[in-house]
Amino acid sequence: MPAPPEHPTNSSSSVPVETVSADVAITHEDVDRAHDRARVSDARARKSLFSQMYLLWLLIGPGVLVMLGENDGPSMLSYAATGSRYGIGFFIPFVLLTFIMALVVQEMTVRLGAATHRGHAELIFDRFGPFWGWFSMIDLTIGNFLTLITEFIAIRAGLGFFGVPPWAAVLSSLAVLYLALVSHRYWTWERLTLAAAAFNLIFVPVALLTHPHWRSVGTALITWKPLPGGFSKDTLLIMLADIGATVTPWMLFFQQSATVDKGLTKRDIRFGLIDTALGAALAAAAAIATILATAPLFTRHMSAENFQAAEFAQALVPVIGRWGAALFALGMVEAGIVASITISTSSAYAFGEVARRPHSLNIPWTEGKAFYSVLFLCAAGAAAIVLVPGLPLVYVVLVVNVIAVLAMPPALVFLFMLVNDKELMGDLVSPRWANALASCVVVLLTAAGVLFGISVVSPRWFEFLGGH
Amino acid sequence: MMMKAKKERTTFDASEEQLVLSSLERDQLTEVKKQHFPRRRLKGFQVFVLWALRIYLLFMMAVVIYQVWSSAH
């Protein structure tokens, strides 16, 4: 076998990394990842349909997790608020569009991770330097912590429907987070979290219980109408919240790091795209189902101004009965738990990448004390804040989603520049059509943010632009 | 790619070492991933865009804080 090159390069790029000695230490993390990759190689070697399905099963994970993880507490609450305030209409196709935007963006992180085998934070620090790197990390840290708070709000409110006291709700969700981690194996963690994330689809039967008017759904998908009340400041806030419910900075960091931790390579990129598209389809189905589930509140003219997660469930009791409402509340709990796992993991990955500490779900506690501590402390800190009485919960979640949208353009530009970095990506740089789509997403998000700013700072200008 | 596996604190048997060397790409090894990619040189327009978006974000955060404050009052 040939000796390693004197100046090893990244598998797809032409950037020389510093010379690596022929003696390369093997770590526990490498061994665990090698076991996973060996199964992938075995499945790939066989050509039967069953083997290909098995290969897909082995390779899906980060994409489905990131999409269903983003269908989190505040997201489902935003969709519930959307359905109850606007019914079936404009927001059905609008939410679909946001998931297409998410797919366009997230696919890039798969390519970046598979091509470079490095996490997102690590690449930003390496290629743009610590000055821009720290800006990016501050955005992520603040955004993740605020979002984590809202996850525990959803968990607390959802379990509140069943009479569980807030402290017990918060403690039990932290226990679930801990249990997902105890195996110290990425594969086990991923499968456990995927199983939990599948419960996000609980909103589909809830929607069916409301007997949606399918013809109205079809008409809305084609015409993007109606939009009750027209384009107002409140409509803009809900639009931003729904965008923030689908595309947020933590998703970029999480999926790229998870792609690396899972060990995906260039050969797996096609499966990574399928994984992300599958996740987007499932998450879109759950999101639209949530809008459909709460749409009867709109037709019954029930004010949803101050609804919290559990109150949506209680309001739905006359429409879908106690069992249906209980499913809705359970969905909120699931959304909060899965997202608290994925978001705290994304914070821990980013911390490890920047601090150059071991950062993998394959490492044992003794090697990854800093990684696991950051992961758990982020979640515990956010959980503790939720126990503060008197928080305006719905307002907090809408504002957090808006902040996510506002933080997205700078994060996307880093992603855009990295994925078009020929030295890093080699022949895997984004094709023109992908760049055009990604540019549209950046422009759309920036425009939405600017419009929001105008509506707050100068309502007259907002009216001049067609709002009211 | 031939690499002699050096034993770390944890001892791995020969079959595990062989599994790692045959299943992972060189760039996937934890030790190799510790190497930094070199810094890229940003062009003027790229720096402008990064600064513009940074200012945009700071301004919008101020708007959000103002909105939260005005709603609270």
C-alpha cells in the first residue's frame, strides 16, 4: 500500500493541511465510527433492492433529525397560532415554500460536511479567522439558548395539559436528554432521537380529526389565498415566525457537525440529499397538519391572542375531543424534547470545534467531559429559566423565531462562501442553480427582516408599502 | 492508504485498528482533523457584505429590543 502523501489534502479539495505523521493515533471515536462505516460499506457492496433500502436506513439521520428537530416547540406554536388566526389559506403554500428554502440551504451543509469532514463552526474559524468566527459563535450561542428556553416552555405547557407540575415536566425532559446520551454512541443517540422525532407526525391524525376542508386546502395551494385581514403588521410577524420555524442558524451547525460525526463521505452525498428531502417532507406534513388542526378555532372565531401550547390543546377539546387534544399536547411535548436534544447538541458541537476539544457523540464521558458538560448545562440553564413565573410565553416564542430569521442572512453568507470555496470543496462547489436559489433565500430573508424593521420603526412607511 | 496506528490511552486490538484504517478516509481520523485549514484571503466585496450583514443584524436586534420594550409598556 502506498505511503501517505507528504502534504495530505482534503479528500475533495486542494487545500493542503499541515503535514501529518505516518503514525496517526487511533481514538475511541475512530473505532466507533469505523464500525458504522463498515456496515455502510457492506450494504453498498450488495446490489439487491433490500440492501439499497438498508443502505438508506443506515445513512438517513442528520437530515430527518434537523428538519423534525426544527419542528420544535416554538415552531409548532407558530403554526398553531397561524391556523387559529388565519385558517386555511395563504399560509399553507407559504409554509411549504419555507421548507423548500430549508431544503436548499441544508443540502449545502451535507456537501460541506461530507467533503471536508469538519464542522461548520470549525470551518468558519479556519477560513475566515477568529474575528468573524466569534461573531458567528455569538449569534449561535444566543440564538440557541433563547430557542432552548422556548423548547422547555413547550414541554412545560404540553405536560401542563395532563396536570404535570412545571418542575416535574422540566426534570423529566432533562432526564430524557440524559438518557439519549448515555450510550456514548452516535448511532444509538441518532436512532433514539429519530424514534422520538417520528412522534412529530402525531399532528397528522390530530388534523384528520378536525375533518379539514380539502378543497379549501387545494385552492389555497394554487391561489395562495385567502389572507384574512390582508397584509398587516401582525401578518408580517406571523410570516417571520413561520420562516423562523423552518430555517434557523442552529440547523446549519447541527447538520454539518452531525454529518461529520456520522462519518458521511462524498459517496454518501446523494443519500444525504434524500435524507434532507425526506426530513423536509415529513416536517412540512407535520407543520401543515398543525395549521389544519387549529384552523377550526379561526372558523369558530375563537381568539388565539394569548394561547399557550396547552391552551391550544384545551381550546381544541370541543372540536376533536379530549383524546385528540391530548395528542396535540403530547405533540408539543415531543417537539420540545427532540429540539432540546438537537439544539443543545449543536451548541456542544460548535463549542468543541472552536475550543478544539473532543466533540463527538462517539466519545466516552472521560474523553468528552467538556463536550457533554456544555451540552447538558445549556439545556439545564434554559430549563431553569422556564420555571420563572409570569413569562409571556407565546410572545417569547414568536420573538425568538423572529430573531432566528434576522440572524439567518449572516449565517447563510458564511455557508454560501464556504460551499463555493473551490479550495475546500474542489468539484463539489455549488452549481449555479443552487447558488441562484440560495441567493433568493438570502434576499427573501433579508427583505422580510427589513420589512419587519420598517413596520416597527416607521409604521407610516409600512403602510406606504402596502401594509396596515 | 497505509498508516501505522499508534496506541493512545485506550488499547485497541489489531482487528479494530485494521477496521479503522480500512473503513475511514484519512481525513476522517480524529488526529488528522486536528489540522487547521489555512485562512482564506477575503476580497473587498466579501468583507463589505460581511460587515453590511453584521450591521444589519445589530440594527435589527435593536429593533426587536425596542419592540419588546414598547409591547411591555
